[in-house]
Amino acid sequence: MEIGFDAKRAYNNAAGLGNFSRNAISALSGQFPDDRYFLFHPGSKKPLFVAPENATEVQPENFWWKSLKSAWRTYQISSLVRKLKLDLYHGLSHELPVGIEKTGVKTIVTIHDLIYLRYSEFFRRMDRNIYDRKFRHACRVADRIHAISEQTKQDLITYFAVPEDKIEVIYQSINPLFFEQADALSKKKFRKKYELPEQFILTVGTVEPRKNLLVLLEGMVASGITTPLVVVGKTTAYQQKAEHYISKNSAVLSVQFLAGIQDTELSLIYQLADIMVYPSLFEGFGLPVAEAQASGCPVITSNTSSLPEAGGNAAIYVNPENREEIGRAIESLLTDQNLRNSMISKGKLNAQRFVPELFASQMNQLYNKVIND
């Protein structure tokens, strides 16, 4: 097969859609090396991805398209796909280029979530309008929609009235490095580099309202938990609210913020943490839950949206709006070693559902099904 990918996020986004795109391309190119892959992206000054040997990068060539990268991605890719006579084009992040349905090339789009509709208050009106136009167009013209969770599938049916038989649920994969255990010396050097405490609670994700950091902090205060908290993720204006609360409760709370952490370092943080708490209000999947479990870190997460799909029977689930419940769950994992050991063992087993080989196999089957329909 000759497969094209919208690879912008793989080269430009450090987390989220970038991680999914990098993991997907790497898994497929590694598992099916005889296929040919074409990575469409507008370029990057600091690329976050190196194309596999069996992949070809496709970028804007003339000055006009290089200066209008967004327009190139929307309006020019369809022409390039037609010229290359690809078997299939896969939009990895909610989008398909205009006119792709007229090329004769089969298409799949991955939809991660419809959070902009569920939690519209967290998005600017202009952004909501752009997302809505792009998402609906992609779902309308795609031959098949790949949803990353059953939750996302149900949202596509509810909000977009997409026929159920047009949607295929395939869970995303974890970067293989999260399954690798680091040696004691590497952990010691890393702890020293970031001056991490000997014992700490971890939370991962962009510091924004939906990730619910403030309620996590309130839960720790409510239960009198003085174990330090390490927050890993991109910062936003919401962090100021969290820092204001931290300063008011400095007798209890000790919080360290880390931004710009790459996966190679994140895997070490998971291994050093005592607990990973992920009290997000809503997720299309919740990759940090599976990453932490693969790394051997016990997980507390929300009982909402797709998070029970990610955590399986290997996480402690809480109401993300109940601070006391969050605090009690943390306290139980900090004090009950048998419970910790159980969660670690179950977590490693659950994470096997998200190995790259399984994702690649399932996605390849979907590609063949779409091409042969």
C-alpha cells in the first residue's frame, strides 16, 4: 500500500496530537515496512520527528505555498495526493484537505474528541467555529472515521449524527519507551537535574481548567496531604489561579511546575513518582493514564468520559469534582503498600492493550478494508 498522512502535528506539536501522530506513523512503518508512507507537512524550524526510512516527506515547494502553509495544507494536498496516486490518505488530527473526495483516493480521518462542543466555555468562539467547520467537513467526506475511544464514537453519533457503521474504534498506542525501565543511576541523575523530591505525587497535562489542577490541590489540602506535587505540562493563564491557591496554602502544599518535558524524560518522571493523578473533567482518551501504567506508576483518574476505557481495571476512579474523594484516594495509595503493588501489577498488564504492534495491526486491517470496499 501507498499511504499518505497529515503529518503536521508529528513535526510541530510536542504533546497530544503530536504524540499520537508520531506514535501512529512509527508503529505502522515499523510493523509494515513494505508499505510506502508519504508524510505531508508544511515544515518546521525545530522538527520533533524524523521520517522513517520507508517514508517520504511532502512539503510546499514554491514561495507562494511556503508563505501560506495553512492554505497549502487545506487546498493543495488534494492535488498532490492525486498526482501521487496513493491508495489511501489518513488525516491524523480531525482534518481532511478540501477536495480530497474528488481525487479517487480513499480516506480515513481520526477524530480524537469533540471537547470544543462539550466544554465550549473553554474555547474562543472563533476557534470553535474553525473546529466545527473542519471536523464536520472531514466526517462528511471521509470513507471511514477512526475514533480513538468509544466515548468519541458516541459523541460523533450524538453531535454529528454520523452513522455508527462509518466509525471504527481503535485505541491509540503508547510510545515503546514507556515500557522500558531505567537503571538506578539514570533515575538518580534525573532526580538531581530537576531537584525532584524523594517522594512526590505527579499530574500530567496542559495546565488548563479542563485538567482540573485546582480541585486536585483542594483535595490534597482537604486530606492534609503534604507530599509534594509535581505538575508536568504546558502552562496557561490558569496556572495563576493555581499558584494563588498554593500561596494561600503554603503550609500544606509544595508544588513544582515543569514545562517542555520530552517523552524520554517523562518516562523517568513516571518511574520516580509515587502516584500519577489525572483528574481531568473530560478526555477523548487520556494517554497519560496508560503511559503511567506502562511505566509502573499507580494511577488515580476520573470516572468520566473515556478515562475508564484507558485505565481499565487497573486504576482508582474518582469523581473529578469531588475534592474530598480525590484526597481520600491519594491518601489510600500513599499509605496502603498492598494496594499500590496491586495497582502497579494490574497497570502494567492493562498497558499491554496499547502496545504499538496491536495498534498497527488493527489500523492496517482498517486500511485494507477501506481500500477494498
